Amino acid sequence: MTNKKQAVAAASVFASAAMTAMKLAVGLMTGSLGILSEAAHSLLDMGAATLTWFAVRIGDRPADAEHPWGHAKVENVSALIETGLLFLTSAWIIKEAVERLRGEAVAVEVTWYGVAVIVVSMLIDFGRARALTKVARETGSAALEADALHFSSDIASSAVVLVGLGLTAWGWPQGDAVAAIGVAGFVCLAGWRLGRRTIDMLIDTAPRGIAEEVAQIAAAVPGIARVDRVRARPAGATIYVELVVRVGRGRSFGQVQALRDAVATAICAARPEIDPLVVAEPLTLDDEDVAEAVRVVAANRGVAVHDIASYTLGATRHVGFDLEVDDGLTVREAHDVASEIETALATELGADIGIDIHIDPRRNRIDPGETVEPGELARLTRLVEEVVARHPPGSHVHRLFAQRGPDGLYLSFHCRFPPEASIRLAHALTERMEAELRWKLGDVARVVVHAEPQFAPGGGAPA
């Protein structure tokens, strides 16, 4: 591809040199300012084409320590220089044309070879413009695109010269100077278009619509919660894109890396000319993400949490949860754990969110004890049945187990609730049963009430 770029650029140098020589010779022979203006334009094109050839050679060099983004911007510098030359040429042409219009008319000889050289140059310009445009699109070369623009503008300006020669032949000698001004107008238009594109490239103007397209591609990747920022900068045929995506903070490093790779792959598949850099950041915005943040912070400190809830009190958003700590800790030790978690969450979620922590003692294991006597077990069963009966729709006490350990009585049992009852109701009733049993029995280490649905008649009891 590099050799192809250099070959088409070199061909343009030779074509421009040939057209300059032809136009200059015919312009001097006929005295036509229009043809001489075209000769000056072609001379400029030859210099620009030569500059393009050098720029392509340098721009294709690979990146190095001093140029980590490569050398493609050299082509844009070349195009900027060509823009300045275009405007200088236009100024000279206009100056000469105005002087001729204000002074005595200069005899212009309209000959067949004068017309022929313009027609031949138009054919050459057409061929060179097509060849340069084709390679420029294939390679994304700004320098070749600038060269193609030059040759395209030459076709239009040559047509204006033909019109000027026709007007001169019909008896209006000023037509040649007017045509020269028309040539200058086409040159200025080409310079304006080229200069605008070149400056956009040099100041890293992002291609129109590229940020929106990249954001849409990234957002469609499963696991990407949001795309926060997309920045793009062109450099030759490559568009360097940096984007920040948001992912759930509970994902592992490997999962995050896989998501980054998936986003980069999707972007390159849709736009091969893009070189993406994907930055993944954790997301903690909605209630689900806040709950996930609480779990991760607690897990990083070796403790568990439950009953996480987000709510608003007044104008302040709060998150509350139960923190499970070893029941062997002192109040000070448990409070230190809670304070550490509160500080970490304030850093993670922001200082403007209220954090409400309920410390809940949990045993990591149950010490072996003695099974209660049958008489005491029967008494406990009657007491449990009475308590359950006072909290409808709970019913059908079964699988009751009781054991006395060093720190008190361990009691567990199952009771049933209607299948359509809400879990909130069942949980509230089992908590009341537990509190009443603790109050009635006194020395209780742990009470576990297992709620299960009532079975349909004839359907058998649940396991």
C-alpha cells in the first residue's frame, strides 16, 4: 500500500511538469493571460505534487519513541503548505488580470494549439484526479487527497480559460483577463476547501458523527451499563478513539477485561480504521449498584451484610443494612468494623449519602450441647404451638429441634403459611414468634423459624 501511494504521487509530479511546460510554451506563444495563469497553476501543482511525494514517504514511517502516534501528520503539514501556495497563486493571477483590464488591451492570439493544450491538460487532470482519489480513499492519505483536489480544480479552471479564449475570438479581448480571474476564483475555492480540511486534521477535529457512532456500538455490547465519554483524533488513515464505559463494580478483573476486549472488537469490526482505547470504570448509581457496592466493601473486610435498603429521608438519600459480626467481639471492636465500612462507603458513594448500619451478632459455629429431655421437649412443643397459633396465618408446627449449649437453648422448628402470603408478612410474623419465645423462655441462644408453604389438599406435605 505504501509503494502504491508513492507511485501515484510520483506520477502526479511528472504529469504536472509536462502540463506546466506545455501551458507555458503555448501561453507565451499566444500571449493569453488565461493560459499563462494555467501554467502558473500547473507549476504550483508540480511543486505541491513534489511536496506530496516527500510527505507520503515520511508519513508512512512507523511510530517511534519521539512520534508515538506515527508520522501521518506530515501529510497534513504538506497540505497546509499547498493551501498557502494556492492563495499566493490566486493573488498573482488576480493582480495581472486587473492590470490588463485597467490598461490597454493586450493582443491575444487564439490558435488551435492553444485550445488543444487546454483540452489535453483537462484530460490529464481528469485521469490524475481519479487515480489520486482512488488511492487516497484506500489509504486515508490527506496529502493525496489534497493533490486530487488540485487536479479536480484544474479541470474547472481550464474550462474557464476555454471560455475566455472563445470570448476573445468573438471580439471581446477582455474575456481572457476575465477568464483569468475565474481561474483565480477556482484556485481560491480549492484552497479554502483544502485549508479547512487540513486545519481540522492538524487541530485534531473529530470526524463528524464518529463519537455518536462509537458510543452506540459500545452501548450495544452486553454488560456495558453506560458510555460516559468518547474522544477521537484523526492521524492519517487512522482514527484514534478513547472511550470511557461504565460496568458493574462487582465484576472481577477478568470480566472487566473481557468486556473491554468485546467493545474494542465490536468497534474495529464496524470501523476498521479506528484504533480504540477502552477505559472501564465502576458504576454505582442506582439502588442495585449501591447494594452491590455495600456487599463488595463488606466482603473485602471479611464480613457479611443483609437487609440492604435504599431510601430517602427528607432531602438526603440513605442506605441501610445489617452488618453481621462475630458475636464474640466487644461493642468497641464491632463499632470499629462498622466505622471502617462506613468510611469506605462514603468514599465510594459520596459524602452526601447517609449510611445507617445495624450491627447484628452472628455465630460462626454452634458449640455441641445436650438434647433436651423428652418431657421438656413436649413442653417446648406446646409453647411453640401456642405462640404460632397467636400469629395467624402461621400454623402446623413440625420438625421441632431443641438443644442446650453452654450459652443457652437452641430451638428450631418449621411452620406453614398460605402459598400466596407475601414473604414480607411471613418474615414479620416469624420475627414476632422468635421475640415472644425469647421473652417466655429467657435463656435462649438462638431461635430459627423456617417458613414454608401449606400443601394443597391431597398433594402431600412439602419436603
